[in-house]
Amino acid sequence: MMTDPQYPPVTARHGRPAPPVTATERRQANAKHSRNILAIVGLLLGVAALVVTFVPGVQFVAWPLGGIGLVLAIAGLVQVKKGTAGDRGLAITATVVTVAALLTTAGMLLYSTFFGGGESGLHMPAVAGDKHAVTFQVTSAGGATVRYGSLSDQRTENAPASTDAWQGQASYNNGSYLLTLTADTRNATVSNEISCAILVDGKKVAENSGATIALCTANVG
């Protein structure tokens, strides 16, 4: 079995010889002065995730930013443990910041979903007096199965076989919601072109079409 070569002992202070230094220990000692790039990038992504969490309309971007930042921060800690990079404090800070960003994002999502819009958040059917009105639209000549609502609360209905557009209504006061609308014609007798759209306060925020399935999503609030 090969072992690391040992360098000649160096005489320490007070006349006692210092323990021999192996080649691995020498490499690790030299590497400690190198910058921990993974930790630096992880910290930047964590800070960016924290900032994005409080920007309306783009909060969902905080999830990938924080997730990637956490992976890089942990990888930076592993490099420190192996002795291939330094900046141990920076790597720990990056890990703490990215975890805090993910927890903050999760907290904001829970708050906006369950508390931001009142007792029920997104109201289905619509409630008179709410600040914002949501309209889900599906157009299909052969009928379709429609599933609509928010990510945490959805309804299922059957759109009739008519060229008239099917509509579902909802409303909310405050908070952020990921609205979803799925229209599926695979259970209908005829496969045909189908389209979907989501409108908030009369403004179209999402639309899509397909041969058998149409999916619309919109982050609002």
C-alpha cells in the first residue's frame, strides 16, 4: 500500500522537532488560501432568492434560485471539509442565507394562500365585494373535462358539447395565487381543437390551445 511521502522533520521552537508533514497535508494547507467559488455563487443566489420573494408576480423564481444556491453552498462546505478550498465562514453563511430564503418563500406562499385573501383565499364561486374577479374560459366543440382553481384548491366540471365558451368564476381580495386551468377532451366522443384562457379583472393573463388538452397557468397577486 502506497503512503504519502514524509518530508524531513522541521525543528520547532524550544528545540523539539515538529511532527512530519505529509504531502496531503501540505496540499491541503496550500489550498486553504484559494477562494470558495461555489460558496460565493451560492450566497449570491440566496440573496437574490430573498429579494425576489418580496417582488409581486415573480415570487416563483425564488424556488430555483434558493434551491440551486443551497446545493452550491453545501458543495462549498464539502470542499472546505476536504481541504480543497477555504472560506469556511462564507460557506456557512451561504448555507444559512439560502435556507432562510427557501423558508421565507414557503412562508410567503402559505400566507398568501391561506391568509392573504381572507378566510378562504381564492373564492370559488366568486364572492360579491371581492377586489379581483377571475374568469376561467374553455372553448371546445366536442365537450371537455375542466379542472380549474388555484394550486391548492381546484374544482372539476364538464364543459358541454357546444361551440359556446364554458366559463368558471372566482374572486380574491389580497395575496398571490398560482391559477390553473386544464381542459381535456380525451373523454369526449370527438377529439377536437380546444382552447383555454384565464382573465383577471377582464385582462387576459394566460391562454393556450391544443388538439386534446389545453393547459393555462398564471401567477397573480
